[in-house]
Amino acid sequence: MNPITYLTLLFASANGPQPTVECKSHFDTSVNMNVYTTVDLKPEYPGGAAAWGRFVNRNFREENIGTVNNCNVKIKMIITAEGEIVKVVALNGDAEVKEPNELEKEVVRMVRKSGRWVPGVCEGKQVTAEYVQTLSPCNR
């Protein structure tokens, strides 16, 4: 056994089994499907956080937002097991915003344009999952 393999096995056994997250889901009537709110692996943009940051920088249209004092927007996405975004909404706390402002509308527009994502994973299977993120896309 080579030294690297030995050290890898030793390190893995010293840490013991990794804790698993209990996957939780509920039926979301707005999309008419079972949606996981807790998963082993969260959905992510293809290429990871760096690629997502580049996408936001290229596709956010600041001219669409008018004047805003706070450029933070919390959004919730529902991403299917196939990676399709089926719902994007702005959030105020944990509540969905019923009448989004110009900034929230622009962020939702941009996210819808982002294409397929890498879906969430629960117990080794790709699942439809909710993903919540706060974006600060303005260059002000």
C-alpha cells in the first residue's frame, strides 16, 4: 500500500462515518410536486459558485432596477431532479413577496434565464429541492 493511500484510509477511519442529514420534504401545491427542503447536497449552478458569480455579473441589468437603497435580494428557487428551475420568488424573511419591486423582478428574471442547474441529492438520488440564496448583484 502506498503512503498516500494509507494516510487517506487512516484519516477517513479516524474521522469515522460522516454524519448524514435527514432529508425532509413537503408537497408544494404551487408547483404540484414533492419538494425537499433539506438534502444531502444542495442544488448548484453548473461550474459552482465562481460560474454563478460570472453569470450574475454578465446577466444582471442594473438599468432595470431604478433607484434602490439596499441591493440585497433573498430568493427561493425550486429546482427539479432534472435541474429545471420551476419556481423563483423573492422572499421577505421566509414569506414570499406578493408584489416584488423592480430589483426583485430583475433578479427573478435573471435567475429564470440561468438554464439548468445541478439538482439536489438525497440518499444518492437526484431530487426536486428548494434552494434559498441572498444575492447582492448591484455594482453601486
